[in-house]
Amino acid sequence: MSAQPAWQLERYRSFLVLQIRQLQVGPRFQSRFDSSDLVQETLLKAHQDLPEFRGQQEPELLRWLQCILANVLADHVRRARAQKRDIALEQSLQQAMQASSARLEQFLTAGQSSPSQQVERQELLLRIATALEQLQEDQRAVVIQRDLLGTPTRQIAEQLGRSEKSVAGLLLRGRRRLRELLDDCL
């Protein structure tokens, strides 16, 4: 049995933030919970439980972090609702986490033919998550909605209370800036 890798959990902060941003649980969720607090709590729990983590590969670590994040989110939802459980919100949150995990799984395994290609895709995912955090908030929201979640431009415009042309401009500028940031990383 090989020794467990020395995981640097802070490296996955942007990845966890991206996971939260992909949830789309609605304004009720977004107004109640601060994503940076949720990520910080997730990383703290992961650090505390790291000795129990038995995985050896980064995809296993990413799934483990997603599970911890899902538990942290569920705990926050339960506390916010105190004695009044909102089953619909909890189910919506669980479904959103599963969908987010499925999108990640598709990205990591798409067209994989070798372990080295899988590692390259994982590195790219982490670079993308970090670069997305550097975009302006409105650009980041539009890029995530359109490119990661596949939301039609018209629907994004309705959600944001903007014109489709405005959303298209944000998307164009966000994608351009994202490319610049990713090129700087290479």
C-alpha cells in the first residue's frame, strides 16, 4: 500500500466556490448563505477529517470535498429553517449538488484514454475555477450560467433583468477575459 498523498486543500477553494455558484437554488438560498463562509467551513471540515480520507487520486478527493460541501450546505439549510424543515429546498439543494457533480464527472472523464490526460483535465478544471473567480461578478455569473449550466441567453437576461444584448456582451467580455487569464496560466 502506498503512502497517502499530502493534499493541499486550499488549492481547491476556487473549485468549491464554483460548485456553489453552479447550484442555482434560487435567490432565497443566495441571500441567506455566504459562499465564502460555506467554502471555509468545508475546507475546515476537510482538514479535520483528512486523516480518515482513504483516496489516493485527485478525482476521489474532489468527490470527497463535494460530499463535505453538500453536508455543510444541508446543515446550513436545516439551521436556517430551525424547527420548520423546508423539504422542497433541501431536495432542490440535493438535486443541484448531484447535477453539479455529474457535470464535473462528465468534464473529468470526457474522452479520457490515459491517466495523464485525466490529470491534465483536472489541472485545467482547477485553473478554470481559479480564473472564473477573477472575473467581474456579472461576467462570471453569465459565463457560469451559459457555458457551465447551458442556460439560454434569453433566460439569463430574464433572471438578471437585463436585455439579451447586454447579456451577450457580458458573455463575450467574460469569455475573452477568461481566455486571457487561462493563457497567462500556461
